[in-house]
Amino acid sequence: MSNVICSCLLGDNAKVRLRLSQLLHSEMESIYGAFPDDVSDNICEVELQGCRREFFINNTGAPFSIGLQVIIESDGGYDFGIVYSTGQIARKKLQLKGLDKSGQEWTAVLRVADENDNLAIIELKKRQAEIREVCLNKIKKHELDLKLVDVELRMDQQKLSVYYTSSHRVDFRTLVRDLAGEFRARIQMVQITTREEARRANAFGPCGCLLCCSSWLPKIHANPFAEKSQYSEISGNESHAFNITGLCNRPKCCLSYSKHEKGCPAHSNGESLLPVVGSRVITPEGPAVVESIDAQKQLVWLRYLKSDQTRRLPVGKFNALFAKK
């Protein structure tokens, strides 16, 4: 994957996520019912840079709407974010994450962003692009074997987070000292995975849509496949690996929502059945084994045990020849 541009806040992908959140809030009462009067609704979920979401307490006294830019406390300073969920939706998310505990102290939202704050955010974005170029030059200068993915400068400009990927451990102490002297800020080096790198990419997938991980998925899947056999069934053939691999060079997250159980109908109407990978059949050329299947294209690959040759058959023809009547 080439160098990416973060699509977190104020970008097209953020607009998709906010729209989905607005639709969820519009259906809140029909899903969860009326909000109890004895439960406080001052907890809100705020999306920060890098598609990170955290919970804050609203002490401003004014209700928040989805998509509102706010200034929040952040590690001894302040930063900016966008309100992602409020009220009962935010409470439900707290419960699902196990954070709804009595006596829990929350970081506060300082204020709603005004015009001066909005101008400062725009200038901050411009400076981050300049900082990125400086970081790239510093990495080349120190000859470090790492790939710079993104940089995040906190709104008070007292903390700079550098996100990178690397296949092994990197000694970046000299780089940190150099960057700290250059920007007069606290430097945080954060190593991320290729999936997180893809999430930060302002890109489209092979399907032509925005990447699921950066548009609507609340959590990146570590591995969409529970078993290697399921991976084999969905891939169908090694030559079709590009159909199941995302920009992160890992199996696509969306495949975990389209898996088929072994031997179940390929479609809901049950027109054709997929054979089990590894099952054996008797053919005029001798015994053969089902090497792999392509559920989407309805194809079956047979491997003959004697000649070790492979043959491709449509699922309908395979069932007509070998399925039990």
C-alpha cells in the first residue's frame, strides 16, 4: 500500500459514518424504547483523529447533535473531535464495552467549537501536511526501516503522534530526539498494523465502495475466517486470491459476512448445493477429490488422484453427475 492520507475527520468517509449514526439515532425509540427519565444523558461519544472514538461527559449544559465539532480535554491539553453518538445510543455502547460502571470518571467536553476554533483546525491540518514531509526526510536521514503512515498533531500543538508500520522492531530514539527538537512537542511513536493503515486510507475498495473499515465498521476484524477450510472454500482457487484480499493485503473484512457453511445452499432459494471440500467422487477417469469451490461463481475444482490433474465444473453439472438422487 502506498502512503495514505488520513480520512478521519472532516473527510468523505467521516460523512458516511456520521450519516449512519444519524439514521441510528432517528430510529432510537423504535429500537430501545423511550429513554428513562432517571438516567442521565450527558455522556456522548466523540470521534477523534484517526477514526478513534472515546466517551466524554457533556458539562456544557447544552444538548449535542450528531456531527457537531467540539473541543475536548486530552492528556493534559485539549484537542478537537466530532460528536458521533449521544443519549441512549451512547449509553448502550458503554454497556456493550463494559464501561458503564458506577463511579467512573470521564474526560469532559470543554466547549462547542466556535469560528476561531474552526480556523485553527484548518491551519492545523495544513501544518500536519508539512510535518509529514519533515518526518519523511528525518526517517531517510536516520536510515530507519519503517514506513510512515500518518501524523497527528494535537490541537494545542504540544503532542505529535507518528503512526508507522514495520515488520520488525525499530530503534527510533534518535528520531524522537530529532523530532522533539524540531517541533518543540512531545513525540509519540505508534506502530500499527496494515489493517489499521488501510482504515486510515482515503481510498475505495475493489468493489468501488468506500472501505468498510474506514466507513462503517466499528471494529477491525483480526481474522474474518475462523478456519482455514473456510478460507479455502471462499477463495475457490489461488488464481482468485485478488478477489479476497483487501488493500491491507489481508482477507477482506466483508467476507466474514458472506461465508457459507459446508454443504448448505449457496443461495437462499436453495437451487444448488455446494459440495464439501475434500469429499471424494468416482469418475470415469478414476477417483477424484473436491479440491476447492467458488461459491460466488458456482464452480467446483476436481483433482484426479491418479494423474494429479485438475478439472473445473459448474456446480449444476457436478450435482447432476455425482449428487445422490
